[in-house]
Amino acid sequence: MISQFFISLITGIFIGGVAAYLGTLMLSKRMTLMVDPLGHLALPGAALALIYGFNLALGAFPFVVLGMILIWFLEIKTKLPTEALTAIVFSSGVAISFLLLPIEQAELALVGDVSQIGFYEGIISILIIIFVFWVIRRIYSKMVLINVSEDLAKSEGINVEKYNFIYLFLIAIIVALGVKMVGGLLTAALVAIPASTARNLSKNLSQYTLGAIILGAASSFVGILLFQITKFPAGPLIIITNALIFLLSIVFKNKEKSF
């Protein structure tokens, strides 16, 4: 029988790696901080999941998707910056979550608990993450061009609205799965920090994307392993590991410049 720890470990590695891969796109578009409010937007769904006893990610996902669709629709209609629209939508979600979230269960929603992922839940999460990875690979070059210039992308025949919608939908999936792993408060770091570290260390796009995947997966592995040893919550340990690796990358980069 596969142990609970092994299921958590493998699931965490997959989520951490692909979240970081998506983060490489978000970093180039300066959208990594957008994941933070979306993690908060997932809290009403997480609250309902805790109240009625169903899967945390399953509860979070509809709320994040609804928020993403609303942001996408408002962006088309108003032409306001995505960050501003995200702030408007997420603040509404946070207000709802404060009304619904049971105080005694708040920690699980806020910082997650990857150790509670069951066998079938882990398998489904891994299959979803593989699908997300495949879609990101398919749209990556088009999204890079859109990030550089939407007008140039349109001149190349790319449907910018369509690809932005797919992109936002992928973010929603990562946020929903990330809430289960590191909680609504820490999901942005799961996406942003490995991508930032990879950018510090990479010299080309291939190194950047591959480095982010490896760093995201490795930090999740170390964080969950530390959880098994120390019994501190896995979510904060994963993020602290990510942050320490990022600081080491700055030291390494500075030493490299000095030669």
C-alpha cells in the first residue's frame, strides 16, 4: 500500500513544478502578484468545502474560475488593468469568506495541508497537472508574443482574447490546487519565487523554464520532507525553502559577476 507521505510528496512535486512553469509566463507579464488575490478569492469555496466536508480544491476551483471569467470579461469591456480588476473581484471574495469561514478551521484554508491528500485525490491532481503542463507548452510561444506586444500578436493572427482566457483558466487551476497544498495566503509564492530564482540563474529561455520547473519541484520536495521530520505545516516550509533558494541564487549571481 502506498503511504500517505509518498502520495503527498509526489503530488506536491508535480504541483510545485508546474506552478513554477506557469510562473515563468506570469513573471514576464508582471502578473505573479495577481495569484495572491486569486488565492484569497478561493477562500469562500474553501470555507464551504470545510463546512460541508468535501475536497478543498474542488470547493476553491469554481470560485476562482468565476472570478477569472469575471476579470477577463471586465478587462474586455472596461480596458482597465488586470491588476485593478483583480483587486476589485478578490476583495469581494475575501469579504464573503470572512462571513463563511469557520474560525477553528481557518488554518487549513489559509496555509493548506498537503498531508491530507488521499490516493485517488493525488492521482486526479497529478493528471490535472500533467494536462495543465501540456496546455502551457502548447500556448507558451504565443503567450510570450502576447506579453511582448498584443498588437504584434494580433498581426500574426493570434486570437489574443482566446489565449488570455486559456491562460487565466490555467492560473485558476493552479490556484485551486495550490490552496490545498500551501493555502490561500501562500499560493502566489508557489508561482513567483521559483520563477524569480530561475530568472536569476538562467541565460536563455530554455534554462529559465526548465530551471523554474526543477526549483519548484525541488522546493516542494524539501518542504514536504521537512514537514515529515518536524511536523510543522508543509505549506510554510515549502515557501521558506523557496525563499532560501532564491536568496542563495542572489549570492551565487553576485559571486559570478565578481569573477
